Amino acid sequence: MNRYYTTHEAARILGVSLPTVVNWIKARRLRCHRTPGGHRRIAREDLADFMLRHGMPLGGELAGAAPALRKALVVGDLG
């Protein structure tokens, strides 16, 4: 299911002020789209991705919105 958040909702989830969210959008750090009325909306997956990239814990509301981080151990012979 596609869920979209307003900038106010995103600010609450991120624990920052509304102007901070708007600045991140303007700096193209946080993706959003505009409604026909000109309001910004942030997709659930984009918000979760932003939080993961910046080391923010995903709350219960965003659990399962982003794929789990995968780690790989590469072992090789240098000789």
C-alpha cells in the first residue's frame, strides 16, 4: 500500500522542525512530489530510505517500509 506523509507528519516522525524537512527537500536530500494543489507529499518508502541513510532508527510506523540492510563479508587472498 502506498502511504504518503505531509511535511508536518514527516517532521513529527523524524523528530525535527517543519523548516528542517523543507530544507532537506529543497536540498534534494529527501524526495517528495507535489500534489496538484502544490502541497508536498513524501512517500513512506522514501522517508524510510532517508532515515536509514542517515542512521535514524525506523519507528513502528515505518517498520517494513525499507528493505533490510544487507551486509557481506568479502574474504580474499592477497598473495
